[in-house]
Amino acid sequence: MIRRILLGTVIGALTATGAAALLGCGRAKQAAQGVQQTGKAVQAAKELQQTGQTTMTDEKGNKVTLKSGKGPGGEQQVTVEGEKGTQTASWSGDGKKGQMTFSDEKGNQTTVTTGGDVTEEDLGLKFYPAATVKEGSKSETTGAKGGSFAMVQLTTKDPMDKVTAFYKGAYGKGNQVMEMPDGFMIMIGSGGGTPKQIMVGADKETGGTLITLTSGAPG
């Protein structure tokens, strides 16, 4: 429930900095549409910007309180009070590195820490020697459903068959290899352990080869 509120009614009412931090999932348009339906977003946003706090009632009668810290890394907090109890969510960070905490109506708390450079140790997979990092992300979740997830995209000018040979030689034996028209994928840990994936395909932006490495499951 708290995640739905963050992506709907709440996000449009936050300051521009807070919204940017909370919208890392790229659902800004969907969130904005949800806020517009309340008819109170503009007033709430102004109050939040002026005082750092505002309270509204959603369509289900839940009391929603928003708090916004000062500065790019200031904490953003949402509290929802309803028939089933109180739930909270907070975020702090600069949009690249930060921490988000959720607390449900039973008091169970989950913390997600994101950001930082992704390394071979994070993934448990080798980087292709002639590749450069294009982008990456990682998160660590604590709580009842704790776990970790890391992803990195690498790009290289080397041809796809050379990259394919490298990863098949390192991880092909004993793992599931799937050939595709525009590349291939290796799935590791399908029989147990931390799931990992290696995907190799064309990099349309550079004309080279794109490598996507993942480990774990998103929280």
C-alpha cells in the first residue's frame, strides 16, 4: 500500500528534489496523473515547500502526512494513518545513493540501501576485460524479505562472437545457455543459490557489444 501511495498521490505533492529522488523507477507520468485526481496537489505542494510538512486525505479516507527535508539529500517522509494502522516510508540521498525505509502497520521494517559503484565482487561475475562500465546499480534490503541485487551494463568495441566466447568459456559449463537471434544469455543458479544472469547483445548506441550482468533479485 505504501509503495502505491509513493508512486501515486504522494509523489506529485513532494518538492522537485524529493520527487526526483523517489521517482528512480521512471513512473513520473503515472504518478503525476494520480496526484491530479485528488484536486489538492497544488495546495499541498505549496504548503510542503513553505513549511516542510503537509497533511491530506486520500480517496480511501486515509490521513497522509508528507515531510520534506531541506537540501538535495534531505529526508522525505510519508506517513499513512488508516483503519489498519500506521505505515511510514522515508527516503534520504542524492538520487544516486540513498536509503529508503518502509514500516508496515504491524511494525515490520524494511530498509533498502541503493547506490555505489558495482564491482565484480558485488556480482560474483567477471567483467569483460576490454569493456567499460555504461551504467550500474545495486541495492541491499534488510527485513523479513531481505536480500541484495546488483546490475551493471558494460560496452565494448569487440565483436559479439568474441564476447560470447569469453563468457561461455567462463560460465557456460553446467549452466543454462540460451541462444537468441540477437545475442545469448547464461542463467546461473537456477538450481539453487543466488540467481545470476549474463546477457550479450548488440549495443545500438555505439555499434559495439552490450553486456548486462545481474545478481540476486530486486527487492
